[in-house]
Amino acid sequence: MKVLIVDDEDDIRRIAGLSLSVVGGMQVCEASSGAAAVESARREAPDVILLDMMMPGMDGAAAYRALREQPETAATPIVFLTAKTVSSEEASVRALGARGVLVKPFDPMTLPRLVRELVNGS
Amino acid sequence: MNRWPLKVKVAAGFAVAFLGLAGAVGIAWRSMNRLLRASQETAREQEILAEVRTTLSLLQDVDLGVRAFVLTGEESSLKPYRSAVLRLDGQLHKVSWLASGNRRQESLAEELRGEAAASVAWAERTISARRERRLDAARAAAALGDNVSRMERIRRTLARMEEESNHHLFARPEETGSELTHTLIIGLVGALLPFGMLVAVYWAINREARSRTRAAESLRNQLSFTGAITDSLGEGVYAMDREGRLTFLNRAAQEMLGWSEAELLGRNMHDTVHFQREDGTRTTSEDCPILAVLRTGARFHSDDDVFTRRDGTTFPVEFVSTPFLVDGRIVGAVVAFQHIAERKKTEAELVERAHQALFGAEVGAALTKAGTLPEALGECAVAMVRRLDAAMASIWILSKDEKILELRGSAWARRPLFGPDARVPVGEFRVGEIARDRRPALVDLTAGQEREDDKDWARREGMVAFAGYPLIVRERLVGVVAMFARRPLTEAALAALASVADEIALGIDRARAAEELAASESRNRSVVDNMLEGLLSVDEKTVVRSVNPAAEQIFGYRAEELVGRPLSVLVPESVGPNPLAFLAEAKRRALGKITRWEGRRKSGEVFPFELALFEFRTPEGRRFGGSIRDISESREVERLKKEFVSTVSHELRTPLTSIRGSLGLLAGGVLGKLEPEASEVVAVAERNVVRLVRLINDILDLERYDSGRIEMRFERWAVASIFQRTLEAVRAFADQEGVEVQWTGTSAEVWADGERLVQVLVNFVSNAVKFSSRGSAVRVSASADESWTEVRVADLGRGIPPTFREAIFERFRQVEASDGRLRGGSGLGLAICKAILEQHGGSIGVDSEEGKGSVFWFRVRTLRNALEPEAPKAELAARV
């Protein structure tokens, strides 16, 4: 399974990447911004995109819309990563039609399982 | 007819009758005289006639005697002659006498007399001649012839006399007849007139008598009636006739006088009841003013006299003697009287009462009209001096600490003996004692009761009595009213003080209340003027009636620019031109609540504000008040805060995510196996990071509940499904702790934000598991009635001390400070649970017995049917 991790924080990308690759045995690619994520997703064609909500420039919601508009990624499952700052955030995310929401900070040991479950729709 | 009294009528009647009779008698007398005279004259005429015939007869006897002697010569034949001559002279005198008064008869009688004398002379001569025989028969015969003519003349004279008498005689009966008719008529009239008059007088007297009888009857009837009334009034009434004799005596009078009516009827009342003065001296009928009424007809009133009882004792009376008139004439008098001893008493009481009323009125007027309390109390004291005849009056007010009486109003009949600012400690002096005992006092200062403290001046000033009364309002003493007098005081003085004490006390209370009100108004005014929130009131037509300085500042208008103008100037134009609709909307939405609105400043700037609308009434009508908070700034603050929370949250979470992830990977051993010590340290670090994250989450959650910014998603939830989710959340933890969780469900449904209730229940169960010993059980159960559904989580843990049962729902409150560290709680869980239940309009609590376990419970509304219940909806609406 190929996962695109989109987050402006390098450390988080790194930890999430380690978790997914080492613990989950997944193939990981990264993007540090919304715009990069759109480009990267088109190029890499991941099985799932982990998208951070709060990013400078194009934020999660904007990136989500851009990804959906891009034919190559229109059907790619997207799971949001959120710092759960505002309760309305989660609702708005769900309203966008995302596959799921994962809350930061996450447990690196269970993250791969959660992602897999969301992607597989279980 | 009635203008003349009977006496005059009768007198006049008799006078007329007498005059009539006298006139008739006079006229009859005159007529009788005339008749008598006429009859005398008739008799004389007839006598003359008779005497004339007798004279003629005598003269014929003379003539015949002579002739017979001449012829015969015999002396015997001279016998008739001699008899006739003897009578003739007297006869002629008689005729002359009878003829006197009638000149014609007189002259005829004289003529007759001459002829008779001549005839007698002839006869003598002839007789003597015959005797001497100088005469023969022839000659004698010739001589006889001489006398024939004489006789003839005599006959003629007598015939004329006869004729004259007959003339008189025949003329008189005619005259006498008419005279007689007159006399008869006059006599008849003279007899009938008095008779008529006597009949008239009899009629008048009879009528008078009947009228008197009727009047007396009517008087008695009236008096009986009056008597019946006056009996009940206790007024004595008696009536007298014209002579002062009793004709009526009512029962009250009988009782007062000691006589019965029957005993006194017909008796002279003056002599019976009114004959003596109070000192026993006699009064005469002539001087009696009651009897004078019968003479003068003038009503007489007296309140200074006495009547005498049957037993001779007297009693003071007031009486009115009123003449009783019939047809304008006094026929008697009615005397109404009262025993004045009681009346005097009643009058004195009335005077006293009037005095008190006046006193009360003056006090009332003083209390209502005077400007300030001391002025009012001063006037009250003046009223006491004036109306209660006090030498000194004082009104004392109890100080706020209730220890001192302060003189607030005083008045002196003469010069003041102490100043207007006197102070007396409660319990000291007379007024202080009244204040302490709360009892009125009446003291006779001459009876040796005078106190040391007032003896000197009271004696010096000639004070003989003291009276004082406590002033009490609603069982609270407010002061004392007191007075000194130079005359003895009775209970009446206390009664008078009592009658005004309440009023004065109320006046003091009112004045104090007014002072407090003024102070409170002043306070309120300064609060309103200095408060940060704008205050604005409008009337029902939405005209602005008042604004406070804060409102001036918020809207940018000065008060005088706003007051009187319509509210619409403060409302954005977008709201519409109808301020009444605006007010109606505001009333519907904002009355008794805090709601957000938009306003318009003078500059035209539209700004948000919070409005709390309230309604109040003034004498001018209904008003709406708005408390206005300009939230244009607080909105900004709120936005900044939100941003801050968001940022902090994000900024904290980002590094925490990295740390948590790193430690997690390390602890998970996926990056290589750690030494046991290293592994332990990493585990500690990870556990604490997790705790830190939870703390941050809880703080954020609580902040949202506090600010009301949490969004509740109310839905229909089955209790069973809340249990299921909770079970999923806690199963692993319970298993790990070795605690069994037993679930007893219910079919009830609730109207709730299920996720939040799951959060609460997870908190409860987690806590229960945490505090349960391994191998024990936690029981989760639910029960529901029509209104409420209650969920209970029972453990067999250590329990919660009573002092903590409320506190554990507060922030960072745990039964033991170490709990947080040992059990990994933030200390905010139950506070959040409480906030969630508050959002539901439900309740939360714990029942616990120390050492035996706890039962945590919460209650939310039961959904009775598929429809959404009203109450939670309203709650929701109120908070958005």
C-alpha cells in the first residue's frame, strides 16, 4: 500500500512515515504543502492520502478540493489528520466527504492499522 | 273669620246686641210717650166734648128754670136752675182748663164764659123781676126772648168747640196708628237683633269649644306619638293647657319625674315640678318662663334649670317650652326636657373627642404637609401643646444603633428649657425608660414619684404630670412621644397620645424610608451613570425616554439628542423603518434573555451589541429597558481568543505529535530493541506525553463549554446504543485492569448528543474501573420514567468522602492529589461531564459510602415519542 503523507511539519511527516513504513510495512511518499500534495499525488498515484488540515498556503480543505478535481486523484481515499483544534473542524471535514479523520498526536504503533481500516472501509 | 279671637267676637256680639236693644227701647219709649200724649189729648178732647155738652145742658137748665119760674112763678120750678148755676161756674172753669193749650178752644171757652155769665145775669134779673112782680107774663115772655138769641150763640160757640175737638179727635187716630206700627217694628227688630246676636255668639262659642276639643285631641295624639319617639330617646315630654295644667306626660318624663300621667293630669305643672330652684328657693308662677310661653307665645329654651321629682329632689334639666297653637291662638304648651347631668357628660366627651380629632388632624396634617421630618415632628409637638394643653411636648427618635433617643421635635408652652438637639440614652430618664420598656407611662409628679433627674426643673416649672408613649412600627421601636403638663393628666392624655402614636411612628418610618429611598436612588443613579453597560428605556411607541452615559458613548449621541426621538435612529436601516415591529421582535426574542443585535451609531457605523430587555411600569405607562453591551470589541477579543486557542492547540500538538510518535516508535521496539532501563524510561516519557495531550484536550473542551461555543448535536439516541459505544471504548482498558463491567440496559430513548453522553459514560466507567480492585465488577445500569432517564455506574471502590461529593465535579479536584499521577486523570473529566449534562438540561451526581463504593449517575430527559421534546429545543435555542 502506498501512502502519501501531506504535512508542513517535517518531523510529523517523518514520524508518520516511520510508523507507516516500519510498523505498517507501507510504501510512503511525502508532500510538505497542499500544492505539492496535488502534484505528488498525481505523480505517485498513492492508494491513500493522509492530509493535514492546517497548513500554510493551501490548507487541507483546499488541497482536498484540488485533489478531487484532479482526474488522477479524484477517487483516491483521503484521510485527514487533524489537531482537533475546533470541534467544528471535524464536522466540516466529514462534510467534505473524506474517508476519515485521524487525530494528532497519534499512536505510531496503531496508526497503520487505523489507516488500513479506513481505506478498506471497515 | 279666625282673625278675631273668640273673646272679641263674643264681646262684639254682645255689644251689638246691647246697642240694638237699647236703640229699640229708646225708640219704643219715645213712641210710647207720644202715644200717651196723644191718648191724653184725645181724652181731653173727648172731655171737652163732654164738658161742652154738660155746659150746654147746664145753660139750658138755667134758661128752662127761668122760663118755668116766669111762667109759673112757683119757686120750686127754680130748683134745676139753682143746681145748674151752682155747677156752672165750676163747669166753665173746667172747660177753660181743658181748652188751655189750644188757642182756638181757649178763645171759644172765653166766649162761652162771657155768654154764660150774661145768661146767668139775665136769669137773675128775670127771676128777681118776676118775684117783685114787676113783670107780667108778657113782658116776662119778652124777656125770655132775649135769652133765646143768647142761647143760640152759646149753642154755636159750643158747636164750634165740639167741632174743634172732633177735628182733633179724628185727626189723632191716623197719627197714632202709624206711630204704633213704627213702635211695633222697632220693638220687633230690637228684640230679634239681640236674639240673633246671641245665637251667633252661642254658635261661635260652640264652634270654639269643638275646635278646642279637636285640637286637644290632636295634641294628645301628636304628643302620644312624639312621646313614643321621645320615650326611646330618653327625652321627657309633657304638655299643658292654657292654664298650665297637665294634659300629657310621656313615659320618659314619668320615669324622670316619678309621677304617672294619670296622677298629674289636670294638675298645675309649675306647682308640681317647677316650683323651686336648685337651691330650694321657691319660684312663682308669674316668674315661670315655661308658663310665660302660654302668655307670650315665644318658644323658650333653657339649659340652666331644675325640675323637681315626686320625692322632692331636683335634677338639672335642659328644656324647651314651645307654645301649642290652634288657629293662631295659644292653647297650651309642650315642654321637652332632658336630664342634663348625662348630657353634660356626653357633651364633655364629645368635646374631648372633637379635641382629639382636631389633634389627630393637626398631627396628620403636620406629617403630610411639612417639608422635613424635624419640621413635621415640631408641628406635631406644637399640636400637643395646643390641643392637649401640654406645657412641653417632645418627640424623640431612636438612633440607628438603637441606643440613643434623639430629640427631633419639641414645643414649649413657655420658654424652652432645653435645646432642640437633646439626646437621651435608652433606659435613662423617663423617655428612655419608655423606649426600653416599650410601654406607655402616665406619672403624677406631685405624688412623690418624681425622679431625681427631673425633680428640680419639673417642680420649678410647676409640672404636675408626665405622659409618654412609645412609637412602634411593625413591632419595631422608632421613638417616643412625651409631654409634661402643669395640670393633672388622665388616661385620656395617654389615649390622645396613643391615637397619634401610630401616625407619628409611621411618619418617622416613612421619612426614614424616603431618606433611604433617596439614598438608594442616588446610589442607583450613580450606578446607572457609571456603569459600563448602556442603559436605554423606550415607551410603548418606541420613543426613547432615557439613556445613561454609557449608552451615550456607545451610540455617540448626547442624552438630549436621543430622549424624545424614535428608537429607529439607533437601528440599522436594513432592519426596516417600522420601530414598532422592531420592538415587538425585540420583546419576543429578547425579553428576559441576552440576545445579540445590531445597532447604528451616530456616525452611521453598524455594530453588534448584546441586549437584555426588561419591562417595567411607570406612572406614564409601560416602558422597556434595554441593557446594552457593545460587543464589537469583545467579538474581536473572542475571535482572537478562538484563534489563540486554535493556534496554541495546533502549536502544542505539533511538537507533541512528534514526541508522542517518536516515543511510541521507540517504546514499540520497531526501531530496535532497547535496553530494559531505556525501555522503562521511554515508557514513562510516553505515558506522560499521553497525559499531557489529554490535559490539553480537556482544557480545550472545557473552554468551549464555558464559552458556550461547543456544538451539541441533539438526536434521538437509544440508551442501549450509548452503552454499546461505551463498552467498545472501555473494554480493552477494563480487560487490562481485570475488572468486569456488567451492563443492565433499558429500552428507553433519550434526546441527546449521544457522542457526549458516551464521553460521560466512558469517563464514569473508566473511573470506576480505575478505582476498582482487580477481579471486582463495575455495574452499569439504566432506568427510565416518563420524564427522566437515569444511568448509574456503581463500583465497589474506596468511595468518596461526603465533603468531596460536590467538589469532584469541579476542575482539578480529585479526592487525593496523587490520583492524577497514579491514575492518569487530568482532574477535568468530571468537570467536563458536568458541563455536558448542563448542556443537556440534565443533572449529574454521585452517591457514595466511604469504603463501600460509589454510584455515579446522570439524568437526561426521556424521549417519550418520536417527536422532539420541546424543552431541550428551547434550551438549545437559548444558547445559540
